[in-house]
Amino acid sequence: EAVEAVASTGGDVTVTALADGAVTRVDGPATVREVAAGREWTLPASGFWQVHPAAADTLVDAVLDLLDPRPGESAWDLYGGAGLFAAAVASRVGPAARITLVESAAQGVAAARENLRDLPRVEVVAARVETALARRRVTGPVDLVVLDPPRTGAGARVVRDVIAAGPRAVAYVACDPAAFARDVRTFADAGWELAALRGFDLFPMTQHVELVGLLRPRAALNRR
């Protein structure tokens, strides 16, 4: 029914086939290596990673540039996957700063724990983001937040919980501009503003555009 080939930035190539509802690995390793953010990542060939070979570094650079993490600041990486943004922020805030990554997919949680084991101050929480926030498994206050939700967006509940934690800045990575706009409206209704916005053509020859936005409390913008 389908054939998928994964060619990683680490040089691995894995081919899988889908037939009668079953996925079979035809050729290549079960785990692949990706290189991004100055690190090598190991994850299942079927795990989530950006398709465009330059996407991971491009998005990391944008998030770090917009957030401008400072030594000692705490951070949340929500919908954190294998930990790409958590590792990048950790490199800026220093070894003593607290970072919490939340991910619900089992493959992503396992990959994050394996790939970030040299960063003991990064806590990996296996839960849906809305559940982790509602049950206080992720506690504030926090200085910085990276939001990288699925195509449906973070949703008003998550946005309100993030705002309640009082971060100075949120970097929102979005693969759907419409969902992003809905969440930005929720931020705006709570007194936040979209301070910067960048778009990246990470899916050539399609209609899809990746966005990275910087959101800040309106009062913080007025003080600048």
C-alpha cells in the first residue's frame, strides 16, 4: 500500500513497506542518526523528525534567536519530541538551569530520555501537554516556553495554562498557520502580543509553511 524511505542527516537509509495494515522494514537499520543543534541524535526510523534536511537547524536557530535564552533561566519544551529544542535551550541557559520536556508519544519519550541523558537538569515528562499542565506535573514559574504542537495547534486551554505560568517569552513553532492564528488570538485576548514572526518553506512544492513566532506579554513590549 505504501513504501517509505528515510534518509537521515547522519547518513542512514531505511526503507519500510506497509501492507495489510502491517509495517515491515525492508532494508536499513531500525534506528537512524540525525545531526542537528551541534549534537547527534538516535531515534527509530519511524519516529518523528523534520523531513527537510535543513529544517532542524533552521528552526533551532530561529527559536534561540527569538527567545534569547539567558544563563540560569528555566524553560519548558512542550510537545518536545526527541528533545531538539530542550537541548538547544540547555546549551544557552547553562547546566544549573531547570528544563522540563513534555511529550506524549512513547517513541518520542524514549528518544528524549536516551538523547538527553547527558543533560541531567532536563526532566522528561511522559504525558499529554494539557494533562501535564492541568495536573501540575509541570510547575511554574518558568522563564521561557517552546510550543511545538501538532497541526491542530496547542489550543486555548494549553495557551491559558502557559500564560498562567508567567514566562517572559514563548517561541511558538507551527506547521499550520490557521491553527497558529487561533492560538495567537488566545494570547492576544490575555494581553500578549506577537512580537516577531518568521516563515520557512520547509515543504517545497506544497502549500505548507512552517512558522516560528515570538509571543510576549504586552507590558513587556512596552517597557522595551
